[in-house]
Amino acid sequence: MRLEPNQFWSLSEWLFREGSLLYGAALVITMAAFGFFVCYVVAMVRQGPGEGFFSIAKVIYDLFRTDLPKTSLSRIWAIAKLAFLEAIRRKVLAVIGIFIVGILFAGWFLDKSADDPAKLYISFVLTATNYLILLLGLFLSAFSIPADIKNRTIYTIVTKPVRPTEIVLGRVVGFSLIGSVVLAVLGLLSYVFVVRGLNHSHEVATIGSDGRNGVTDVAGAHSHNFRLNEDGKGVTDESKGHQHTVTATKVNGETVFKVGPPIGNLSARVPVYGSLTYTDRNGVVGEGLNVGYMSEYRKFIAGGSLSSAIWNFENVNESDFPDGLEIEMNIEAFRTYKGDIVTPVRGTLILRSPDETVESERVSFLVKESLDRKVIPLKLSGFRLNKPEKLELFKDLVVDGRMQIIIRCEDSQQYLGMAAADLALRAGEKSFAWNFFKGYVSIWLQMVIVICFGVMYSTFLSGPVAMVATLASLVLGFFGANIDTFFNSQYNGGGPVEAVVRILTQKGTMIDLDLGNQTLEQTIRTIDYGLMSGVSTLKSAVPDFGRLGTSDFIAYGVDLFDGLLARHLLIALGYFIMTTIIGYFFLKTREMAA
Amino acid sequence: MTLEVPLTDANPAALKETSNAVLSNNSDSSTAPASSSDVVIETRGLGKIYRDFWGRKKVHALKSLDIEVRKGEIFGLLGPNGSGKSTTIKLVLGLLFPTSGRAFVFGKEAAEVTKNERIGYLPEESYLYKFLNAEETLDFYGRLFDMPASVRRERTEQLIQMVGLQRARRRQLKEYSKGMTRRIGLAQALINEPDLLVLDEPTTGLDPIGSREMKDLILRLRDQGKTILMCSHQLADVEDVCDRIAILHQGELKELGRVDSLLKVQDVTEVHATGLSDAAKDEIRAVIAKHGGTLLQLDNPTTTMEDLFLDIVRESEARPGRRSGS
């Protein structure tokens, strides 16, 4: 699971400390100024400079003076209800049928022998629901107003005391409502599908001569080993991401074993993340190494040196860790020589106080290159100012909730790679059902944004064109990060024009574009810059759907942070306001009978 | 029996010219000037040019129209296709924006939303949501006027009764005949008990009975004090119901005035009488000749096709299975 550090920020950090509120305000002002300028130019061409300015100013005046304050909830509800009924009677609920057929087939094809079937099942239902709902929102929203205009049913609406704000809001609310109903049904079906699909039971297949060690039978393409305690109770080993309880009871002199339902495959772990810094081979703060991967997500530390990855935690509360500090890590190994390929690379973990005066003994571990868990006991051995001492975790190592965890690589010439989200403290667990619900709230927010865009485009474009425009926004939103990479010239070969020239002149991307004419080269770069700036600006105006997707949290069993969800809610609200205002503007200035 | 006598000139061409002159003289000025509070619709130099995507002029649909529609009258817009009738109505309703001039409704700009609170509009083809039934349709439009639920229910019941759709109230509009669609269209136009009713081709698609009922209803609404602006191709309909008309051609106002004044032929006298013998008719001819008049026609009048049809239908309903007149 990939998490950028900015995704850990709390809502207030995101809004105030990281300047999102200021950025949002700047974006609103820029968009408003840009919108006013474009509209004024159009109005000026049609009506002349004075009259054009007057008409634009009047629309803005009407918005704030009358149309917004006098917007009626009753009329919005009437139009929303109409949109809802329209969708129902046009058999939108057939989407549910499509989904049911989809998950019925998925039941056959989803591989239960995968390492983590829960992840597979949850990812499947969330991704399928996400795409289906976004497409539903797209088709519902893009065609409705244009159909009303084409069929002229809009005549009977706008000749009633209905304001453009009410038409836009009514549509958005109505389609969101029908989308919510469909999403709720899909969510319920998905939950049942996941829970039932992953549920399985084992019997004890073999039991050792001591009557305490045993193996279960194979169910769902796996079996478990287990060891019972003296009281006849025990837990199996972890396989396919879960365990089972095993109990042995005497019935009529015979021992009967009972294996419980799976535990831990549907979880919502509450992680505490820290910020990550690196030190180089000499222990001096640096940026971590790049071992040649294109992705910069993980940075590496060199083995057999002072090179370290240091996580600084700020919210380590004793109440969250009553039984010890549970650490979850997913560290990657990069080998410069093969060596003993069966034996994993070795790493070391150290806990340190924030003032760096107290640290724990080194905890050696083998890098699993998948999710690994370590529990640090509350009382442990360590060093205070390099002198050995018995330590208490929350008394000596945690100061005001702050603490450091250091990872080093033991094997020289091997490397360990990590990102900030690759090591977290597990501060308890929340309900999977609730986390699943939050995942669907996240999908709902994306759906509302798509509906907002669809309705906005449909106020000035015909149905098919509005659909294409909404789809383009969606694609731009999903692949926005790539556009930024292009724009920041992180890829070789230049922009679109330069790429075409390179293809025609058969020049590779790694050599200079030498056309023998510097003016021509500069012109090509300038055109590319303009094109890429335009696309990048467009990209900034559409939501980053890639970031709004939270299905990984649910699939990897991590509690979706309330702060992140609240942030997404605010982003959706921002787009809702922006698209409503733009839609209002177009409806207000549009001749319905033209 | 109808008798028509020109008092001065028997030449039909001259007669037409004369009557045209009378029509022109009988224009709007023939009626008493209205106070500003009586004016429901006012257009001042209203013009509309339709342009293409690039802003090039396509059609000059309306040229500097000046009319006033007064409270409590039925005002008809008459003209051939493309004369600017529908454009005028759309400009008055704010569905189009004028290229020049201004339109006011109840003293407010036509684009002003609040004016719609007092307007009912029946479009040319009752553009309604086909997936709704009659009750849902009226409830929906009632909600758009912020009407409380109890009032909506009451009005819906009244209007469904009024337009005779009791038995089809729960059927979706897509199952309605054209006549039924017109009737529910009219009902939605009346949901808010409007002071001004704008009717675009109100009798289009209606059979003669429906057409007559529509005209009777229009007259009843006028008698209740409502103002009605309508446009129609059906000259007979306009003649039957309108108090004043404006005749448009190629976007220009050609005539404006009271229907009775405009249609009155000043120099022809019409007498309707019953029970006259042939001798009496001869005597009348003699009297006309004696006074220097020219007898144009002395004949038994014919009824209109509409009246004939309605009489037959009424008789058929009263005595089913019998052929009319037998």
C-alpha cells in the first residue's frame, strides 16, 4: 500500500499548516477572475464593451442579490425528485443487476489461493463498485439537462419561478440520491459477498503424539499449523492473512477439537505514522539513496554502515499500547549481489528518545519484504548516554508522545528501501464494517464530484459532448500525476511537438535535440511549454481522482483516517460550489428556446 | 336568412380597399387608453435576430414590436409560419433574449424570474415529462410554485376534474393521446391560478369538441379576470375568443386592434330575420333598390362545420345508434 506523507496529515494540518486553505482561496480567486475575463470577452464581442460588462455584472449581482438568497429548498427538492423518478423509470436500477452478475462470476474467478484473499476480494468489489458508480454518475448527469432542452420540457420549468441555481442543485441532488441508493445496495451486496466469500471452516486433520501440536485440513486452498496451550486452547499460525482459534474439549473421554472462524482477515488497523528522514553512510542527515528505480517513492539505505532510516513519531500514547508497542513494517530489500538467496537480508531496529539520549537494544530481524509485525515489550533493555540500563518504554523512550524508530541494514553491499508509510505503530483496531462503510463514503464523494461536473457541462454542451467532457475530466483526474511529471520535465524527450520531431528525425530521447537551428529548437520548446502549461492548468481545475480513491486502505486493512475523509469531503464541497456557480452562470445566460 | 347590403359602393375591390382603410383606422387607438396598472405585457421596440454559432445573422425574426396587452383581455397573435408569433411569446416569457428593445410583464423585465409566479404557460406541444402521470405532473409543477402540500392536492384534484382526466390520472403521460396531453398541459399552466395565461396554439391537436371546450374555457378564464395572450394559426379560433389581435408578417406588426372593429365592414349592412315569406323578401329587395343600395346577397345562411359537427355528436350521445337527421 502506497501512502504519501501528506495523506497522514490531520484536517487542520492540511488546511492551515500545509496551506491548503490559502491555496484553495487563491484557486477560487484565480478561477473567478479567469471566468469573469472569458465571459467578459464573449459578452464584449456580442454586445460591445459597455453593454457586455453590464450584462456580466448583472448576472453576478443577480446571483448574490436574489438568486442565491431566494433559492428555494422546496423547488430544489421538486427537481431532485423529478431527476430521481426519471432515473428510476429509465431503469437505472439495472446497474444493480449488472453488479450482481459481476460478483457471481467473480466468485468463480477470484483466486482463494492468493497470499491475501481478503485484499483480493475487497479490492475487487471496491474497484468494480467505484467504476460502475462513476460511470452511472457520468451517464445520468451528462444527458439530463440537454435532453430537457432538446425535448423542450425545460420550457415548462423555466417559465415557472425556478432559478438556475435550483435547476443545477436539483439535478445534482436528484442524481446523487439515486446514485446513493444504488451505491448503498452495491455496498451491502459487496459486504455480504466479501464476508461470505472469505468465511471458511477447518477441521483438525492430524494431531501430534503429545496431543497439542496439529495441522488443520485444507480449506480455501490452505491449512494451518497450531499448538494448544495446557488449558486446551490455542491459535493457529497465520496463513492467507488470518488465524483461527482451536479448542480441545473432552467429550465422553474423547478429545474433540473445534476450529473457530477466521480471525484477522477483515481488519481495520489504526496506524500511527511518523515522518521519515535518512542519514548517509557516515550518519549525516541526507535524502536516502536511489538504487536506479524510476519511482522515487522509496529511498534506500546502505548496509553495513551508519546509513539509517529514522521515523519521528508524535502521537504515541500509552493508552493505545497496553500490551507493548506493536510495529508493522513493510521493508524492501535491494541486493547488489545474490549471495544466499534463501536467507533474507538482515536489518536492525532501534527505539530512541527524541532527544537521542536514550535508546533501546538493537532488535535484529530478517527482512520479509511483505508485512512484518514486531511487538516491543513495555520493559526492555537499553542505554542511557551509552550506559546499559533497564528501560520502561513510555517512561524513558517516549517524551510528550514523541519517539524515534531507527532501521539499519546489517549486510554490507545490500540495501533496504522504505517510504514513510512503510513503518507504522499499530494503535488498536476498529470495526471492519465501519471502515468498509467509510470506503463507500469515499466512492460516494467521487460520484458526487462526477455528477457535479456532468451537470455543469450539460448546462452549456449537448448530451454526448457533455459526457465526453466529463469523461475527459475523469481521465485527466485519474492520470493527473503523470501530467505533472511530464510538465516538470521528469521524462526525457520533451513535450508533444519535440517528441514528434524526434520521431521524424529518428533521434532518441537521451540525446540533445540538435536541429542545427537554435531558434527552431527554442520555438519547439516554447510551444511545448505552452501546451503543457495549458494541460497542467486544466488538470489543476479537475479533481485528482487518483488521490480521492481510498480502496487501498480498506483492502490492506488499515483504518481510513477520519482526517483524510474529511479532507476529501471538503474537496468535494469545493468542486460542488465551483461547478454549481459555473452551471448557474451558463443557465442564466443561455437562451432556452434558441 | 342573411342579407348584406353595401351602402355606397358595390365594387368588391373598392370594398376591400375601404375595409382595409377602416381596419387601419380602427387600430389600437380605437380603444380607450389603458392606465399603466392595467398593462400586463408591454413591448417596446422588441426585436430578435437569430444568429449562427459564429454570430452571423441568420433570420431577423422580429422587428421593433410595440404592443400592450391589458388586464382581463384575450390578446391574439396572428400570422403565417415564420411571422414572429412564437418568437414574441418566447421573448415575453424570457425563453429568448431580445436583440433590441425590451419586454415587460407585470412591469418587470421579461427575464425576471419572479414574474413567473403570476404566469401560466401552455407551450405549443405540451412539453411535459412523459414518465410522470397526471397527478405527479401537477404535483411537480405545484411544488415549483412552493405551494403547500394540501393546496397542491386540492388544486390537482380540481384541475384533473376540470380537464376531464379523472380516469387517466394514474397513467403515465406517454400513454396519453394528443388531446389528453393538451389537457394536462393546460392543467399544469393553471396550477398556480395565474393572472396571465400564455397559450401557444392552444387548440392544436384537439378534435372539434376539445377545441370548442378549450375556447369556452379560455372565455371563462377571461371572465374570471385573467389576461390571456395566445397565438394561433386557426383564424376561426382567434375570431371566436380574442378581444384584440396583432397580425404579424415577416417579423413586422401589420395590424393591431379590437377583433370586432377590425372585422366590421363599415359600408355593408347585415340583417338576420326569420319567418319571412317570399313576398316579404321581394319587398325588401324593392326597399333596398328604392334607397339606392345594392343587394349583395339574400339567402338562407349556412351553419359552420364546427356547429354541424358538434350538433351531430351531441345528438349521437343523446340517442346512440341512430343516424343523425333520421
